Amino acid sequence: MNKKNLILIIIMGFVLMACSTTPATKNVTLIAEDIVWSTDLIEAQLGQEIQLTIRNDGVLDHNFEFAELAINVLLTPGESQTLSFVLSEAGTFDYICSIPGHVEAGMAGVITISE
Ligand SMILES: [Cu+2]
């Protein structure tokens, strides 16, 4: 093997390493207010762990319902909870607050996973 080929193989090795590296954890804080979520869009990459802290800053109960992963967390005023999850496919997935009337008031958002 000549020197040029060896260098090429080393470069290809670095490229492969860069491609296979899983993206860093995405930290997101989602705040429930009366009566809206602080954000209606959470973006992450396929395979990226999402660490989601949900906090209820309102005076009403709110819940985080994410049907894709069957997550349903009820938060009383002042309460917070942190969840970690990874979505296994790309796409757009809805989250809502399923307390009656709250979706209609605007408590709905999406998590988008890009490849
Ligand atoms: Cu709510």
C-alpha cells in the first residue's frame, strides 16, 4: 500500500466516525401556561435523545399527552417533570394538553424528527 492510499483510508475513517456519531441530547423546557404551551414546535434529529422538562407555570392543571409514545403526564400548578425519549422514525408527531377545552384554546404542538 502506498502512502497516498493510506492517507485516503485514514480520511475515510474520520468521515465514517463523524457520520455514525449520535447527535447530542436535545434539552427542551416546555412550559404550560394558562392556557398555552410556551412552544408549539420541538425539533430533533432521528436517533437524538430528547430530554424534555415539562413545567406547569399556570394556576390550572395541565397534562402533556404524546400519543406516539403513549406518554401522559398530569402536572398540577408549580409541578415539573423531566422525560427522556428517542423517536425511532422521522416525521411530525402531535402533543397536546388533553384537559377538556385546552386543545381548543391552543395547547397543541408538534415534535418534528428529521433524518
Ligand atoms: Cu392544559
